[in-house]
Amino acid sequence: MHRRRRRLPAYRANAERYTAELKTLDADIRAAWAPIPAAQRKVITSHAAYAYYGQAYGVRFLSPQGVSTESEASAKGVAQLVRQIRKEGIKALFVENISDPRLIEQIGRETGVKPSGELYSDALSAPGADAETYVRMMRTNTERLVRAVRGD
């Protein structure tokens, strides 16, 4: 028990430091999206893995597949998504680091929208890469999303 009490201040200090880092991350992501009108905040991804992000930052994620990468996209659903991309002028089209890119590439060919790159969803990157931690993953994804939605 005595040893446990000595560790407690270190745990609290680490928790406070990480909480502050997460608050800064949240503020930075909000600032990155602030200049982009809500109607323009639309992104196509392989599957519906970003609901938490969309809800927190006012971004609408559309996908041909459901939440699971195991679910199959229907031809009707893909056709509807292609029509929506054309009608609404959606510019941001992403593959995910854990998904097969072929469907997104097909949608890109059908709409004339070039895929904007790769997002990290259910897996981090290797150490030293763009998404080696949760915070770096969120920063990397945000930079890529904002750049694509702006049409950069």
C-alpha cells in the first residue's frame, strides 16, 4: 500500500498533462474547421468510421459501406452516393489505412473526384510516422480533411 501512494502523484500528473494535451488538440481541430462553412464540410470515406469526429466538429461523413469494413456496399447505395457527390460538389474523397481502396477509386473515376489521400481509422501508424499516437492521428487526419474540403 505504501508503494501505491508514492505512485499516485505521478499518475495524477500524467493524467493532468494528457488532459491538457487533449484540450489543446480539441481547440486546434475546432480552429482548423472554423473558417469552413458547415455546408462545405462533407467527406466521403470507405466506411462509416468517423461519426464521433463528425458529431464533435460538424463534419458530415458519407460512405458506401456501413460501420464495418466487412459489410458490402450495395450497387444502389454506391450509385446514390455518386449522384450526391456530383450534385453537391463534394471534393473530399478518402481511403482508409485499413480498407481496400478499390471502391473509393471506382467512385473517384465515376465522379471525376481524385482521392484526397489516406485517413487513419482503426489502426495507428508505425512509430515515427504520421499517426503513431492518438493525438498525432487526429492532427494528421484533420490536416488532410481540411485541405481536401477546401479543395487544396
